[in-house]
Amino acid sequence: MSVQDDTAVAAVRRLYGCSARQGLCSLAVLCAFVAGAAWLQRYSLIGLFAAVLGPMLLSCAALLLGARAAAVRFGWTAAWSALLMASAAGTVAMLTPYHAWMRSRGLPGLPDLQVMACAFGVSTLALGLPLWQAQVRTRARQLAGLRHAVLAAELKALQAQVEPHFLYNTLANTRYLARHDPERAAKMLEHLIAYLHSALPDMRRQESTLGREFDLAGHYLALMAIRFGQRLHYRLDCPADLADMPVPPLLLMTLVENAVKHGVERKPGPVSVSLDAQRAGAAVTITVGDDGAGIGATTLGSGVGLRNLRQRLAALYDDAAAFDLRRTPAGVTEAVLMLPILDGKPDGKPGLERAA
């Protein structure tokens, strides 16, 4: 049985099934209605009510039997077919009892066409509307799941390919330093190993933590600080009560790499890069800032990495997350993420705070 069929089975059982207590309550209400109508001598109402109720009960029974028969492939098409055929069969079957009841009470019955239209219409509307709503919700969940799967596959591809130019530059710098400054070369190798040790396991993860992402960004910036020397200064500040907050993996690295690429590489003088997180009610604000060259006004926020970041936020958080890229009057480029706090309980650990 396919996933789609299984969701149809679950929907049918949820919509049309009932417990023994619910069945007894429904029977009591039914008996009270019939007793009230009989006391008021509304026998024609009892006959019409039975003509309508019969197809509905038959349709519910057909749907539940189809859903519970393990050997039958029961999907949405089968559910709709069972509903329509059982309603039609029940409508035709109730004509004879309806007219027999009306004759027994000496009352004129409605024409067959009117009885059938009333019984079939009420049955299909009362049972079909919930089924249609369940099918729409299921398809929406399936589409959301497919979209999430596509984004997860894209993230896996992104995680699986450590940028060649980053590795080449780092290894080339390490080779140069090994000849001229062995001590700095050893530090660069240590930070490279720490960076890969943090980044490579994320290929198998669908979720990270804010503290882990700050660690990864710290290793990356430490490497860049060795590469650029005194030109690059950086600072990271992650409060202790936010370190265990779940976040998508490599979400911050796109912003940190942009700060280095557009801020540090394009400005000849010293540049400061900062990464900090702050709680703001039921959300956390993460800001990556740099006072480097920045991004031109015509290309502000239009890069592929930032576009993918926005798509990931929309798919994972809907409207609960936000992203803004701006240039402040002081000449600082700020990439600001606002994420909902899913699990931000304080754990008593020291905060992650570094500066270089």
C-alpha cells in the first residue's frame, strides 16, 4: 500500500469511525429525534429522515469496510468511488421502505425523483465535504514534504562539496607558511582540521544547534584571520541560553562567507567581522556584520546563496522567520536573521564568545 493510500485510509477511519460510546450517544440522539417526531405526529418527517439516513449509514459502512480490508488497495479514488456508489445504492434501496412507511400512515409520499435527489444530495454533501477537506490537507502536507525533501537534497549537495577555492587557498597558504612561518602554518592546519571536523558530520545531519554553528563560523574566521593577517579582526558572541537552540545546518556560514568575500577581500585596509545572537521575545536575532567594502546597491541581497537562504527559511519556518540585508549609515553591512525559538531553555553552560 502506498503512502497516498495509507493517508486515505487514515482519513476515512478518522472521519467515519466511532467508538462504542460515540455510537451509543448517536443512537440515543436518533431515538430522541424519532420519538419527538412521533409525539408531534410528523410521520412524513420520520420517513424522509430514514430515506436520507439510510444511504449515509451504508456509505459509512462501505468506506470503513474498504479502509479496513488489508487486501484491497484503498486510496482517494477508491474512497470517492465507494462513497458515490454506496450513496446511490442506498438511495435506490430506501425508496421501497419510504413509500411503504408513508402508505402505512395514510400519507402521500414525495415523487421518487425528489426523494432520491434529497437522499443522495445530503449523503454525498455530508460525507463528501469532510473527505474532500482531508484530501486537500493531505496533498498540502505531501507538497510541503516534497519541497522540504528537495531543499534537504540541495543542502546535502551543498554540505558534500567543501568549496574547492576555499580548500585550495587554505592549502596554498599553508604550504607558503610552512616554508616561511612554520608556527603559523601549524595553526592554520589546526583550524582547518577543526573546521572540517565540524563541517563534515553535518552531511549526515538535518539539524544543528546555534552553538555548533557559531563554532563552525569561529573555525572558518580563524582560518581567514591567518590568511589575511592583521587585516581581519572578528568577534563572536552566542549567549549560553541560546547555544542549544535547534537551527538548520550551515545557515550562518553563507552569511559569514559573504562577509569575508564582499567585505574583507574587496577592501585593502583592516576589516572587522562580528557575529552575535540576541533573544527577542519568542525569537532570536542573529546578526553578521562587517565594515568592509560591502555589497553594491544594485546587487544587495540578490546572490544565489542568499536566495537559497530565503527559500530554506520559507520552507522550514513559513512566515515565522525573517531575513534582512542592509547597509547602515556607519558603513556597516549587516545580515540579520530572525528565527523562532523552538527550544531555547537555559542549560547553564558558558556562552561562546571569541575575539581576534
